[in-house]
Amino acid sequence: MSRETMEAVCWHGDRDVRVDEVPRPEIVNPTDAIVEITATAICGSDLHLYNDRVPSMREGDVLGHEPMGEVVEIGDEVENLEIGDRVVVPFTISCGECWFCEQGLYSLCDNSNPNAEIARKMMGHSPAGLFGYSHMMGGYAGGQAEYLRVPYADVGPIKIDSDLSDEQVLFLSDIFPTGYMAAENADIEENDTVAVWGCGPVGQFAIQSARMLGAERVVAIDRVPERLEMASEHADAETIDYADEDVYDRLMELTGGRGPDSCIDAVGTDAHGVGLDGVTDPVKRDVKLQDDHPYVLREAIKCCRKGGTLSVPGVYVGRANVPFGAAMNKALTIKTGQTHVQRYLDPLLETIEDGEIDPSFVVSHEEPLDAAPEMYETFNDKDDDCIKVILTP
Amino acid sequence: MSADAVDSEGETSAAETAAANRERRESDAGQWRRVGTAALGGALVVTGLRRRSLGGTAIALVGGWLSARAVWGLVRPDRDPSASASQAEPELDDDSLTIAESVTVAKPADELSELLSDAETLSRIAEPVVEIESTGEDRQRWTVGAPLDRSVSWEAELTAADAAADLRWESVDESALFDELSVEFREAPGDRGTIATLRLELDPPGSELGRSAIERLDVVPESLGGVALDRFKSLAETGEIPTTEANPSARGEGDLV
């Protein structure tokens, strides 16, 4: 008997996503739950997939890792959820039982990636499985769909009992915890200056979180006017438009030649470079001399003060040519990683419930699921002042 | 003299017959192993292609490699069919493949040992490539499916190992694809549980070509042990094995390409 179907956003290749009719997911393991999606966002890291930067994608894969919705089915061993619960689903799939999960390192879960052997061959070890983010990262169908199968359902999803809107809580799935962990990894102390490259959604939450963690000054770096305005308006950030100014010179001017105490790279593999690197990085990637455009990483290493901290929430996929000699000789601390989302869910939900932050400030577009192909293109091209897209199945 | 000669001829004849019988048995065993290896290889290829994922591709590669080794062993022109077993055996030994892989599991050794000595656990770890069923106390039947409804099957016995928690399986039948399979358990440092080390001596016949294939495709043979240990660890720590079986995509249902 053929299964019921649903609409889902599927990857078909470079800049080619479509809404397809696919089988509805079903319970496979006893700790699974099925969630009917009410809101699901397009993440900046989805654009790495959209632009075909991430290895081991397969045509037809269901995208999406920022979903929320209502629990409609649970496996026999699910204890913390009931049918009808309203939940936000973290993008990291974590078992909750392995040594890494017990240390709170949920994105390093030992058990959730069914394709761990492939990841191990490419990276030495396998991180956690992720929703909708390549077969190397598990091959799990994503949440830009009408329904989602959620493995280890007692460990990931957080119940939302209050009447907060989907727009206010949806970003607990990824970008709010990701921005927060980026700021936490920046080791911010009183009177510190923090520079944040990239004022997309993760950058915006990193800027907000840096403020929450006590940064005296936050400098936001981008070239998109509305994104710089948002950083200035919502977090009182000073701004640098890298298309108009030399970032190093301006940061040295702002910090009396010391450099920012902490630098956050919220851009990752697809950085737009300027100058010679801006020309050579794409060529090197095309001829397979490197896998990433590490322009921001290079600039952050150069700008960061001696003994400072570099935090990297931006996604990189492989080999990147960076000046590690400068990082070593300047004694920088570098912290990175996919977000341990489950660790941050309760405390960050509390900040939303307390009114300390309203994450819906980043939303620029809210459209039906059918509009996904146009919305990917709009978000990718930064047209129509697009900062964050929510899709509603 | 003549009687002596007759006796001598008779003794020689009996010795030759015994040797010929031994050679035939051992040759048959080698043949079975080749057929078994081809079957395992074929099963892996079919399974891998059916899954149509990167994991499936890895399985298919393993299968293709094993099949190639087996077929090469069957048709290799420099193999003299009249060669004695004592000559052939070292070649088999030379071509055997030892897999050794370790994993750290957040459970005590005795619990892991009990779990792994259960035929159902073994079957869940080995599926869909190998089916394992209990045939009595400490005995299991291992079956590898092959295309065209053929299969290779053999009995393995759980035997005493050096340490109390360690496990060791020895094949009872000549058609077995492994001579010995063992899992050793030792305490991990700190609070990290137990280090489980799997050693598997696969004995597919082969050749220098097969050996060079191992070296070129070093990713592939080790994958057998790595994948098995991943599945065992997940089962021990969480009670389930992660899967994308029935995964939806625009290609249809299941873990498809």
C-alpha cells in the first residue's frame, strides 16, 4: 500500500529547489515522533546547500532545519511528549545518552548519524546528524515540509506552553541559540569590544547576545544597508560597511589600535571577498584548491587583538586557506562548532517569555510553503530587503 | 621384493589417496569460501544499490570488491588446480583480511558482553547483509543472502575467550566466510565506559590484485567493522539504531539516492 503524500521543499541542484509531492514520514524507531509543521524557516546555511557548496547532497532531498509544529504521532517509548503538544524542533539530532550528549555537547552526538562512517572518513569523526543537511550529516529529511519525523523525540523538541507566537519562538530551533553560543564562545568580559562579521539572522542574534552577555561595544560588519540598520537599531551596534571602508583600518581606529577583544565570523563558507582575495578565492574553489571562501576568517584573524578570541558559528565545509601563523603568533583562542541547541533551549525560551528579547525582529518575509523556490532566490540575492523568511505549510 | 614393492606401492597409493582426499576437501572448502565470498559481495552490492545512498554506495563498493576477489580467485589463470592444499593454503592466508576496529561505549563491559552474545542483537547489527539466528546454546547460524535466491549459510560457535567478558566466535562449517570473530572489552579511562575492539578475520580467496585493491580502497574494508561497531554502540546506549529507512524525498520512499 502506498503511503500518503505531502508537500516538501526539495533540493534539485545548484540554485534549484522545488516543492514536490513526497511520501509522508512515519514512525520508524520507538523514540520517534511525527510533527505537523506550522512554521519553518529558511536558514542562511540553507543557502550553502542552495548554491551547491555542501558535499553529499542528493537530488530530491527534503530541505529545512528550523521547524516547529504540533506533535501528531509518537513512538512507543516517547515519554516527554504527547499528541497535540506544540513544539520547536532543534536542527541537531541528539540521542541524549552518549558521552557527548551527557557533557552538553549535543551537536557532537555519537549515535544520531546513520552515515557516521562517511563523515568519519571525511573529518576523522562524525558529528551529530542534522535535519535536511546532506547525507554525510545523516541524510535525514528536513522540516520544510508538511510533516517531519523527529528521532530521539524526548531529547530534542521543546514544548511551548505559553501563547507566544510561532514567529517569537521558531528561532529557538537554530539561529537564536547559534547566535547565543557564538557570543558565549567569544569569552566576552566587561568593557570588551566585540566585532561581528555578517549581519544576517545569526549575526543579528550574535550581536544581541553579545549585548546580553555584557559587551561594552559591538561592531557590526556587512555591506547590506538594511542589515546594518537592523544591528544599529536593535542592539545599538556601531557599523562598518565593508564595501565602503577598510575593515582593519576602521576597527583599529575604533579600538585605539588594539583590535576587538573578540571577533565572531557569522558568515562562513560563502563570504564575499574584496580585493585580490575576492578574486582568487572563487578561482581556487573552482579548481579544487580549497573548498571554502575563508575571506572573513582571514580578516578576523588579522583584526582580532593579541590574545583575543575568535568565535566561528559560520559553516565551513572543507579546506580553507587561512593565515594560521598569525593566529598562532597572536595567541588567539578559536572556538567553533555546530550549535549544541538542546543546551540553550530552556534558558533562551525564558528570555523570550520574560520579554528580554523578541526574536521575531529578524523576520522580513512570511510566505506559504509553495513560495519556497522564489523565497530561496530572493534570500540568496538579498533582494527585497530580505533578511529572514518563514514558510507556513 | 615384489611383495614389498606391492606393499610399498599400496602404502604410497593409500597416502596419495588420503592426500588427494584432503586436497579435494580443502579445495572444496576454498571453493565454498569463494562462492560464499561472492555471495556476500553480491548481497552487499544488491543491498548497497537498493539503498542508493552514500552509505549504500560504500556497502556496494565493499560488495564489488569482495565479488571481484572471489571471482578472480575462481578464474585466476596462474592457479594450478593440481597444486596441493599445503601450497594453496598460504596463499589463502596471505590474502585473508583482518579487520580491527574499536569504539568506546558508555556502558559496563559485562552488560555489553551479554547484549552482544544474544543472536537477536547480532542480527540487528548485521542486518541487512547477514541474518543470524540462534540454533542452540552458544551456537548461531549465519546466512548471507545472494542474488537469484541463493544464499550461503554456516554455523558459528561462541567459545571461551581470554577474559570473562570477551567474546569469540569460531566457524564450525568449512563454508564460513570468517575463521574467527572476536570482541574484546576493556575499561575506558575516566567515566567513559568500555572500549570494545572487534577483530574479524575474513578469509576470502584472492590475489595480489585483491591485496592492491585493499590498499587502494582502504576506506572500504574497514567500513565493515566501523559500521558494525557504530550500530552496536547505538543499540547499547540508546536501545535503537539510527536509520533513514522510510525517509521521504522527491525520489520516493526510503534512503534512496
